Amino acid sequence: MEQDKKNSAQRSRALLYVGILLCILVVAMAIYTIASNYKNPSKAHNQTRIIENIDRYFESRRQDFTIFDVPRNLELNITDEVKIQMLPTPNFTKLDGDEFDGEFVEIKRVDEVINNDTNSTINNSKDLNSNPNLKANPSQKLVINSSENTKIKPKPTNKPKSNKPKSNKPKLAIIIDDISTFYHAKKIKSLNLNITPSIFPPNDNYPNSARVAREFEFYMIHLPLEAMNYQAQEKNTLKVGDSSAKIESEISKIRSNFPKAIYINNHTGSKFTSDYDSLKKLFIAFKKHNMIFIDSYTTKDSKAKILSSEFGNKYLKRDVFIDNTKDEKAIINKLKEAIKIAQKSGFAIAIGHPYEQTFKVLKSFKSELESQVDIMLLRDLYEIYN
């Protein structure tokens, strides 16, 4: 009996020792597992952290830009090692002429990245922590969830569109005055040149002119003003001595008929433009309706340069009338004269009219013109040299 008690006590102590040993092993394994995970996280854990960080990054950027229209669960196959970097990229790209300022995500194959470090990381000082490379097997997919379908578009910018010259060649603006019919519009467009049409305000003689203007992306207004010696003046011609109210009313009608018009030049007008007081009334009306005067320069006594300076506008005037003589050879010579002026001054303005001879010369002389000057719309010329 005493021997049995002794054996039982020995077995109890042995079991106690085994239990203590098992507890020590379990604790050791737990410590090893924690230490192992701390030093070398699993791929699944790393991938989860990477995806979570990317999601957080895009969530933080939603107020700066939105995302292309995509299905709510867009799946991207990952077939190779990738490196994702958040890179500062001022003026990243242009969409529809707008610049996009900010950051973008660049994804590259590892073999395309000059980096021998096998522990390449995802870098972003704001949102992303340091992580090892993401290496996925071919069957693995990265799923990007979008809470709503939206479109990417650049951040709004106050930067104006660039109007820089396309080349170092001299600039030439060719204006065709007296435009009032769809036939005129068709002839101008058939030239495939940057011709600036100057369109008569509508009256009984030109009932369709406002509709003709819609044929053009850019046009000017050809405003009839009183001449010294010209009998066939238009019905709505403004005259020296007209009241401010009458002048403002006429410009208001023009603004209503041509809502996109900014630039306006004179039809005849040698008497009106040489009268400072009358022209000042007109400039006041221009300012009210956001219009800019381009001087057809029908008289050397024009006060338009003085008033342009007083109203803070760039002053541009006509350099050459190309078709005062309706002869093709004479028109070519006038175009050559305009080219020489542009070569000397940097730019020039030539004015013609919707004559068949003028259209014929512009078509036949087109290659010669384009080889020597940049033919520009009046608007672009004004903005470049303003």
C-alpha cells in the first residue's frame, strides 16, 4: 500500500513536469510566431495593408479630382511584380487645354525600374507606410471599388490658354470686310486659311448677317461710320454729332445680335474716326459692351490710337488694303507688300473684300503666303501682341 502511494506521487510529479513543459513550449511558440511576423509579415498581410493604404490615398484625393467612369468592381490582373510610387508632377498632362497640377500613381514592372533593392517600397510622405514589393501570382486580382461612377477632369485652373506663336515666322492677319451672306461664308471657309470675317450688322440690305456669323468660330463686326466723301453710305451709319444715347443704342443692338463678338472695325469712317468727341462716345459704348476697336485706318487723322491708349486697349490698325484695285496681279503685289511689312515689324494686318478676284488670289497664293508668314486670326494676333 505504501509502495502504491509512492508510485502515485511520482506519476503526479511527472505529469506536473510535463504540463509545465508543454506550457513553456506553447509560450515559446507564441513568442516565436509574434517575432517572426514582426520581422517578416506574410504576403497576404502585406497585400492587404497596401490595398488599404491605396484606398486611403485615393479617398483623400477625391476632393482634388474624380475618377473615370468604371464599373463599380473594376478588376485588374496583376501578372508581375509592380512598383507603385506617388510622384509629384507639376503640369502632369493637358486635357482639353487645361493643365492638371498634382500627383499621379505610376505603376511599373520591377524590371523597368532601375532599383536593385528587392525591398522596393511604396513611397508617399502623407498617406502610405513603407512596404515590401507586392508580388502577386497570375491568378490574383486587385479590385478597386468605386462608390460612384464619375469622370476624371483636371483641377480648375486660372491659367489662360497659351497663344504663343507656332513658329518664328512673321504674323499676318487677313480680314475680309463686308461679309453678309452665306455665300461669302462658304467662300471664306473653302480657302482653309485663318481668315477673319468682318460682318455687317443686320439691316434691310443684310437681313441674314447675324445668322451668317454662326458659320464661324471667330468673327468681327464691320461697323459703318461716316466718311468724308462717300455717297453710298449704309442705313445704320453712325455720324459725327450723333448723341451718346444713339451710339450706345446701336452698339447695344450689335451686342444683342452678335453675343460672341469682341472685335469691331470700321466700314468707311474717315470723318467719324477723325472726330475725337464722336469717337470717344463710341469707345465709351465699346467699353460698356466689352468690345475692342480695330482701326481700318481710312484716314491718317484717325483718333483711334489716342483713344485706345486712354481706354487701356492695345491699338492695332490696318496696314494694307489688298484689293482696292480688282486685278489679280495687283492683289498679289499688295499681299507681297503685307508680307514685307510683317517681316519688318513682326506682324501686319491686311484687309480685303469678298470679291471673286480676291478669293481666287488667296487660293492660288496660299502656299506662298504660308511659306513666309503665319496667317493668324485677328483675335490671336491681338492677344499675342497685347
